[in-house]
Amino acid sequence: RLPNASALGKIFTAVPLGNPLYQMLELKLAMYVDFPSHMKPGMLVTCADDIELYSIPDQENMVFDKSGFTALAHPSPLVIGTTHGVFVLEPAETPRICDMDYRTCSQFLHKPSIEKMLECNAVCKREGEEFVYTDSTYYFDYGTAMTLLTLFSEISPLTCEIDAYGDFLQALGRRATVDYTENTANVTKKENSLVEIRRKIFHCLKGTALNVILLNNSKFYHVGTTEEYLFHFTADPCLRAELGLLSAAFSVCHLEPSAKTRACMMHSILHPSVTVSQGSVVEYSRLDAGVKVGTRSIISGCWIGTDLTVPSDTFMHSLSVNLDGKTGFVTVFFGVKDDLKKAVSSPAHMKALSLFKVNLEDCVGLWGLFSEKVRFSGDTSMCSLWNACIFPVHSNLKDSFVMALGMLNALDSGTKFTLPKNATLTSLQETLQSKNLEEMLKFRKELYEDILRANLNNSV
């Protein structure tokens, strides 16, 4: 959903703050800096692609000292609840409105419908407005951790993916039932063992308390999709004001102030003649003279040569790979609204997949490829843009981008673009499996040194 975070992991996603640049890891540590001193031994679980901002009275602290699980809860509109976890609270002995309150949860709903929220009494009302309490970070104590370790020793090795939220939290609370174990609607890959493993987790945790800390004066920001990432880092005035987000963080950038406010540059070097349109993000990249980037685009890890133009609503990310003992470079490209997860059951049905609003069969035809010869990596019963081998491997970073842009422009214009003979084609999935992190970090380090040098010269 945010492919530029896949190579190093979402916890290392760049955040437009700091000099040098902060990553999500530093932001998380800053947000939770007060937790450990008010926490009994245990584990804290958090997502790497969300930001929780909250206010509590100066004299109070969040305390994690109860047995079982303790989760943070944020008031959210009902529609947000349909894509997150929702808490059904036990009735309060003395209802009160305050910035922070400790309550018990009777049931946890995972991505429920609005009808389900109403049916389970998860919907709260304040000043005539309906809302639900949604999940973010949670803690469990040492005793619970040991219980889970014992369970793990019984069921390992795992043959299916366990959800750190849905598969644990749905087992908790007085009203928890085993029914959820059969529901695989939100599962990307349905392994045969999943239901059985879920049942074992349920019976292991049944009766364990789910405590919640209601943060009534809090905001929850999710930046895990391309749409959310672009909105929060460029267009959202609330997060910008609350966190002090920068338009140009640790970058050499000469954009006009008016243009800066609606675009975001991080750890990048832009020639003075570069144009970046509003709503776009450029990270860990070098843009040479005359480069133009359209609106609502994401450029990550790229070296864009002179006078090239990136269309609007475009995602382009350059990665380094090790193939057959050699270092190569791949630039992947998608529309920011393309669905990388949408899958068909075989390569023969690739026409149902869409890249930049062009069906994939027509795409490969424009690039001079035969659709029946297009390879999909990994499980070919799930063919998607994620595992379509359509991206050429090149010997250098700059030329890799030129090639990818040529392929992209062919889709836009409907004209043919001929790939080099015997070009090695790979997928985003395969690229990540053979990624050369050392080479990618070397490029970032070179940018870092050049930015430091430029900043030093400007300060003299």
C-alpha cells in the first residue's frame, strides 16, 4: 500500500522533520518516551504507519500496570471504525467526560460494519455526535507474554500469517466468542491452517482482560497508503501545525515559498530549476536541471536526469538488486491509485489488472511483450501488480529511471516503447527479495554528505 516503505520497513519511513531527517522510529520513541517509567514489565505493540497525538493533564500519566492487555483508544467517526479495530466498552459506574479515562472492554471488533458496531453497542454519543473508540497501540504484561510464548512453542513452526491486532484482541473481553476465527474476509492469503491457529489463540487467551485507556483529546493519523501519505505530508494543515512538519526537511531545495507549502521534500537535492507541483513528495532523491514533477506524485530513491518530466498521480521508486552476483537497478512505477493487491487466478486473466488505467495486457503489448510470456513471481494463483515481472533491470540508477519513464509515457500516449533485447524483467515482489540495501544506503549517504556540504556553504 506504500511500496517506498517496503525495502527498509515502515518503521524507517522518512518523516519531514529534523536535521538530519527523522524517521518513524524516532517519532514513535518521542511519542512513547513517558511510557516505560509507568509500565510494569511486558510488551508494547504498535503499528509503524500511524501517528497518535494526544493531550492529558500535566499531573497525570498513562499507567500500564494491569494484568492482561491494555490498549489505547481514540474517538473516531463510525466510517473510520470500519477499517480499524473498535472497542465495545463495559458500562461505566460513574460516566464522566475527561481527557483520559481507564475502562474495561467487553468485546473487540475487527474492521466491523457500521451495522455491527450499532448491534454490539460500540457506538457512543457526545453532544449529539456519534463516534466509536478505535485502536492503535497496546500493551500486555509479562505473565501474558509467557502464556503466548508457551502457545508459540506448541504451534510452531507457523504456517500462516497471524495478525497482531485482529487475531489476539478479538479473543479478549467478557463477550468474546470463537466466531471470528472463521472470518477470513480481511485476510490477503487464506492458509488452510489459519482457522485452527486462531482457535488455539482464542482458547489460550479466553478470559484475559482487555483494559482500555480512553484518550478523549487525541488524534490518530494513518499514513500507510499512498493517498494518506500524500495528504498528511502535503495537504493536511492539522498534522503540519501539530507536529511542525516541514515542506523541505534536510534538503537542498530552492522552490518558491508558495509552492513549498503544498509539496514535501525530504533528504533530497533539487537543482534550482526543478519544479515540484503541489501535493507531491520527493524523498531520498536527486533531481537534475529542468526536472518537472506533476501533482500528487511520489518520487523515492531516484536520480532523475536533466529535463525529464514525471506525470501527475505517479509513484516512482528506484531500488538496487543483486541478481546473479551482479548489482543492478530497478525503477518501479504505479499510479498512486492503482491497487497492487488486486489479484487474478492466473496470468491468462491479466486483462483484469489495471496500471495507470490501462489494462495490463495492453500495457505489455505497448512495451513489445507477448502477454502469454509475461511471468508472475511467487504464487501464480494470485497474479497482481505486486508480482508482475514487468520492470527491467538496468546497470545504473539514472538509466533505470529513464527506462521506467519511457514505459510509463508509452501508456499515457498509447505509443509503442521497445524494451532492450534480452532485458531482465522483475516484479516488485522479486525486487524486494533480492534487494541490495547496502547500495541503496550508499546512495542515501552520498546525498547526506552533499546536503551537509551545501548547508555548510550556505551558512558561511
